[in-house]
Amino acid sequence: MSTLMRVERTLVIGHIFSMAFGLAGLLLVLPNPDFIASLPPIGKTAFAWSMAGGGVMYMLLGMAAVTVYAYRTLGVWHWLGFMLPALAISLSSELLGTSTGFPFGHYRYLTGLGYKIAGLVPFTIPLSWFYLGFSAYLIARAGLNTKISQNWLKIVASIVLGAIFLTAWDFVLDPAMSQTTMPFWVWDQPGAFFGMPYQNFAGWFGTGAVFMTVATLIWKVKPFNFPQHNLGLPLAIYVSNFAFAMIMSLAAGIYIPVLLGLMVGLIPVLVLYRLADTPTEADIPENLAKVSFNNG
């Protein structure tokens, strides 16, 4: 195993552990003030750190894990060709949304997610757009590579599905994170979907589709061998973040968004990952392919 692969593994394990630690604080410790008061000094310190920096830490680790993976598997051009548009476009959408209400609706961020850019958007938010969007798009495109031969159709379908998978994660995350005991953002424009306006999902889909399209155009400048089977890290990132959101929603008694997220997000992602991970005739050495397919 290469050094970069070891770093990836360490970062993604840290990312998942940080989310689990944050869940324990939000769901088990925070609702029980008597338990907090009974903690020893080191326990109170750990809880205070979890509430103040846990959200920042898990997003930083997720960003770092996907960054190392993208650099190792795609190279500098294609890593930056996705990351920079994702960061810039998602931040622009968030700044526009928190100041004007477009494209997501009127909302504002509270504390707990780090320093706010322009006093509006925590710097960690664009990071999550990048690492979730990258993971969703990569799995969608790798899975469709095995089923669609026309290149233009494959690219368009990958962008659409990648943006849908990204939005499906928000189906599950947003209701809980805005209605938990310690909310991280609030809606000044309450909507019909568990306190959120439907406009929010159009904004999510549109923002994701835009930066995925820009990244795809940048990638076309320098053609490369698309990673078809080495998708364990993107899958781990998507599944672990979906699980975090699902546990938060279920703990808050919010079920319908979880079902929607499963149907249009997690289950299709798992199917496409399986398709991408299934060897095709093109993946089998020529001599072995002749033997295998002739005997079949």
C-alpha cells in the first residue's frame, strides 16, 4: 500500500470517527444536562470541544481525504479542475442565498461550523459541497461508463445523477440540522417540506449541476483514464455522510426525508458503485477474455 493510500485511509477513518463523536454529543450528551454536569473535567472539556469544533473537524477531514484521493487517482489538473469550481460556485451560491434568498430561500447560519466568510457562510460549507459532490459525481460516471456508450449522453446523465445524489443527501441532512437541539442554521422562510421551502432543493440541484458541468468541461481539456474500480473512498464518504444525516433525522422523528434520500440517493449510489466495480470484457486481458467468453 502506497503512502498516499495510507494517508487517505487515516483521513477517512478520522472523518467517520469525528462524525460519530459529533453524533454522540448532539444526540446523547446535549439533551441530558444532568449528565453533562456530572462529567469529570476532562469529559466537560471533550464535550465543549465537540460542540465548538466537531463540525469543523469532520468537514476538514472529509475535504482532506477526498483531496488526497483525487490527487492520487486523477492528478493535479483533474483534482483542481473539480475542486476549484466546486468551492467557488458553491460559496457564491451560499453567499447569494444568505444575503438575498436566491437560490435556496431565506436562511442564515448559526455557530458551530467555523469562521463565517463575509459574516454569512462558514468556510467549511463549500468544503462539504466539494467532497460530497465529487464523490457523488465520480460514482455516477463510473457506473454509467459500463452501461452507456455515447459519450455525450454518459456525461449529461452523470451530471444529472451526481446533482441528484448530492441533493438527496440534503433531503436527509437539512431538516435535522435546522431543527436539532442545537441547530446549525435556521430558515427565515419556513417551507412545506419539514420547515424548508422546496426552492431549497432546486438550488441544491442547480448549484451541483453547474459546478459538475464546469468541472467536466475542464476535464475534457486533458483526457485521462477515468478511475473505474478504485472507488472505495468516494463510496465511504457518501455512505458515511448519508448515515450521519439519516441518524440525525431519525433521532428527530423525521422519516419521510430519509425514505426519499434512500430511494433517490443511497440505493442508486450503491447500485452504480456495484456496476462500476463489476469487470467487463474490456477489463479482462485479451487472451483470458477469449477463453472465458468462448467457454461461456
